[in-house]
Amino acid sequence: MIWTALDNWIVLAGALAGASCALVGAFLVLRKMSMMGDAISHAVLPGIALAFILTGSRANAVMFIGAAAVGVVSAVLVEAVRRYGKLEHGASMGVVFTVLFAVGLILIERAARHVDIYPEHVLYGAVELVPLHLVSIAGLEIPRGVAVLAVMLIINLAVVTVLFKELRLATFDPGLATTLGINATAMHYLLMTLTALTTVAAFEVVGSILVIAMLIVPGATAHLLTRRLLPFLAVSVAIALLAAVLGHLAAIGIPPWFGFEDTSTSGAMATVLGLFFLIAFLAAPEEGVIARGWNLAGLRLSIVTQDALGLLARAAEDPANPDGSLSASDFRSVSLSPFRSAGAGLVVALALLRARGLVAVDKRRFRLTQRGQTAAREVLRVHRLWERFFYDEGGVELGELHSAADLLEHYTDSDLRKALSDRFTGQRTDPRGKRIPG
């Protein structure tokens, strides 16, 4: 792998495109309008094509004006179709952007006969060619795409910085924003305009299709990692920047392993973004699949251990069982018990209770220790208070009380436990006449 000065410009162009898209795309994700980015990225094609046809050149100012106009028009059309056509939001976006995209493709094919434009570059981008198109700025020769994207990033940063409070309120609570004198509708169309401009600025680098990945994936990944807006924006931009670097390295470094020279850098950048999302999807500390699976396993184990304590507490009340002990088969045979399907979970739960000093084993029979008796009485108390509540307040029949109480007893925190105790102060028995532990 050989790295040259041209690679620096390619990575810089990709990084600027990614950062610009991530800033506006983050708000699209938060507004649950990710498909709107997709719609606008396709719908602005007619504006670009008309600019080419009318001017005969790729004048950036004219492109931006045409794209911004069509982007805002597409956002207005989506709202109009949704409101007056009585369609759901996704369907209205599908109608508008597919029609405009088709019109744009026809116009681009027409424009390609007269001006220097290639439809495949509009669709897929040509970041590798960015260093070949230079402009002179303050005596410095820099790629035109880098200059355009740098200006776009500055504009996006300026808007987000100056209107941070307004965008935040309009994103999370448009009603409150309107009450405070902030025009939520204006913020919406400002965001749509920025999305259109950013999309056009990134066309030359990543194309109209891959720009969708730049708009949505950084924000979607950050959404799995943080819940605060400022870190959310920072993480989105950082992911986009890192994807630009790693994407180009992958594009020029990995294909030679398989006998190929290289591959599309913009495609590799989008692929790296997808890998980042996959990693976050699996390993995010709170929202990741692994964390959720771990928490769910912990919850299930907690439920099984609490049910085991409750059954041992009931066994201790049984006059026919003077030592209050139960065998493993006794746990599984109890009616309405979750242990019928607990399997290995029951074994783990009983081992955990032994490790905590709550349960002792004698001749393969389990009984509560002194510490375990205290914990078991609390479990049984909450269960019977819930039975009292459902019977007195909900009119639930006796045969259904156990399953109803069993559902809630495992999710009762200290405040709710106190509220139940205060509500039934003086009640010493459950609806079946069994004592409620004190």
C-alpha cells in the first residue's frame, strides 16, 4: 500500500462530507425523519439537472440554489401529500421522492449530452477524482470538492451553534418551542434546506446513494451510545471522521490481499460506517444486544431466585413440613411455578442463594438460613400485599390472584413497597386468610 499526497485530499474530502452529513443527519435521526434524508437526497436530482441544463456548467452556486429549492419543495410536497392525501408519513415520502428521483434521472441523462456530467458519478460518487479538480483560493491550489465541503461544514456548524437551543426544542418538543416563541416550522424547513445543500455538496464525493449512509448511520450509531444532545452530535461527527480514514485505508489496503488493486473509497467508507453501527448494536453499554441480553438474563435469574425464596417461605408455614425444606423436584412440581421451564436457571438460582448465605442444603434438601428467612418473608409480604390489592381494589377472583401478584412482585421497588404497606396498614391476612409477614 502506497500513501501519497493525493490520498490526504481524498481522506479530507471524505471526512468533510461525513462530518457535514453527520451534523444535519443527527437531527433527522432524533426527529425520526431518517427517511426524509433519503427522500431529499433523491429528490434534489431534478434541481441539479435543471441547473446543468440551464447553465451548461457545474457552477456550485447555481447547483446549491436549485438543490435547496427542490429540497424545500420536496419537504412541502411530502407534508401536503400526507395531509391532503391522508397517507401515513412514510407513504407520502415514498410517493414524492420516487417521482422526483425518476424525473431527475431523466433530466440528468438529458444534461449528460451537453455538459460534463456522468450519471454514475451523481449516483455513486467519485471521491478518488476529487484531487484532480483544483481551484485557487488565496494563492493555494486545493481540490474544488474539498473547498465546497469545507464551506458546507462551516455553514452547518454555524447554524447548529447559533440555533442550538432552537433546534433542540423544535426537535424534542415542537409544541413547547412554539409556546416559547420559536417557530418550529421554520426550524423544520431550515433543517430540510441544510439537508438538501449538504447532500449536493457531498454528491461529488459519495454520490446521492451513499450520502444516505453519511446522513443516517453516524446518528443512528450515536443514538445507541448516548442520550445527551451535545455528546450525541460529537459522537456522530467523530464516527464520520473515523469512517473516512479507515474507509480509505480499507479501500486501498484490503483488496490487494485478494489479488485486486483497490476498490471504491466511498463504498468502503459506507461499509465502515455499517461496521461501526454493528459494533454499537451489539456492544453498546445500555442499548446493545449483549447488554440487553445480559440484563434480561439477570432479570430472569432475579425472578427465579425470588420465587425460590417465596416457595421456601411458604414451605416454612406448612405444618406438615416441620423443617421447612424442599427438594429440587418440589420446586418444579409447584403449581403455577415458573420452574417448570426454568431448567438450568433453577440450578443457578439455588447455587446463587447458597453462595449468598440465604439457603442451606442438607441431604439434598434446601432450607432457609436465618438471613434467608428475612429475605423470604419480604418476598412473601410483597406478594400477599399485591393479592390484597387486586382482590380489594380490582375485584380479581381468588383463582387468578397468584398469577396477577406474581407478575408485579418482582418489579416492586422500595417506594412502591412502602405505598402498598401504608395502603393496607392493619391488614394482617391476604384474601385467602394467610398471614401477611410483618
